[in-house]
Amino acid sequence: MPARLIFSLSRTGQRPNSTTLYDTWFSDDPDAPREERYNYLYSNKELEPWAERIRSVAEHSESTFVITNNHYQGKAVVNALQLIYLLTKQPVAAPPVLIEHYPELETICPTTGITPNLFS
């Protein structure tokens, strides 16, 4: 059984819902801001297949690590919380300011919830 398996959640090879985001991601334009390449928030529907893959791999491994893409506005953190919720079906704790900025977290981050642990 492998000790570690790592998933990397990225948009490579996937066409986002927005043509503008797609064009920015694959642009050769040197004037396109690099932060726009990572300016994407996955929906729960887009994360569900990832959760299934993660669950499947986790059944056959001792440890499974999932890495979400880093974004300066915290979108990777939001997607990580959404994945934790999809995998555990338990509410997750999040800073109030993050929930205020990303209202899609309101349904999975009530005032009490499990605090995600990065290493267990």
C-alpha cells in the first residue's frame, strides 16, 4: 500500500465556465496579469468528481494528500474547505471574514464545525 499519494487540483486541461478565464489561463500575452491565471473558484459540482477520486485513492493508501492551487484571494482555501465537506459530510470551521467574502461557504461553515487538520 503506498504511503503517500498526492492530488493536485488545477485547471490544466480543463476548460473553465468562463471563456475569459480560459483565454487568460492559456494566453501568451505578456501583459496578461499572472494572478488571473489562478483566479478561479471551483463550484461544488466541479469538485464532486475530485472528491470521488480522492475517496477512491484513500481507500487504497495509508495517507492521501490533496493540494489546491494557491490564490492570493483565498480561493484555494475555499476549495479545500469545500472538498473537506464533500469528503466528510461534516460542517467545517472557517474564519468569519472568509465566509463573508465567499458566501458559498455559509452552507458548509456554520458557527460551529470541525476544524480541518492538515496532517491527519
